[in-house]
Amino acid sequence: MATESQTIEIMNIAVHPKFQGQGLGTRLIQSAIKFYSTNPSFEKITIMTGTTSFGALYLYQKLGFRCKQILSNHFINPTLYPHPLHENGLTLKDAIMLERTL
């Protein structure tokens, strides 16, 4: 999804637990980076995840993404998330927006 001028955002990405740990998430993100890097309209790519998504944070940083912004209480909005979310034994509250140059 195109966000601010010259930036594309990966909105949703998931790998079924049965197939995790096989490099599929890495290949999906690398494919998006490769695809959009050939388009001169885009200079950056962003992705957002929860602060408790340790595996995703590791993966995104390994692929060159850097922290751009922390969105405090993003997952506590009852309109968007009517029930508390839990991950890795923690209640998910904040989101991290990561960005990398294409």
C-alpha cells in the first residue's frame, strides 16, 4: 500500500506456524523489496509490528529495516482491537514502524 509520497508499506505478512523457520518470511519480504526497488516512484519501504513481536523485529532488522517510529498504545484502541492482544507472554500495547531504503 502506498503511504506518504515515495514510500510503500507492507501491511500484512504471515507464515503459517507449520512452515515457519524455513526462510519463507525472509523470501516474501525480499521479494517485495526487489519488486518495489525497480519502481522509481518509491524510495522507501515500511512495515509495522508489535513491540512484543520479537521474531518479526529480528527478521525485519536483519533485512535492513530500522526503527522509524513507536506508536504508543496502538493496540489498545478498543475500536480496532476490542480484546487485549497477548504475544510472547506479554500484553501487546505499542507498535513499531520500521523503514528501509529501497
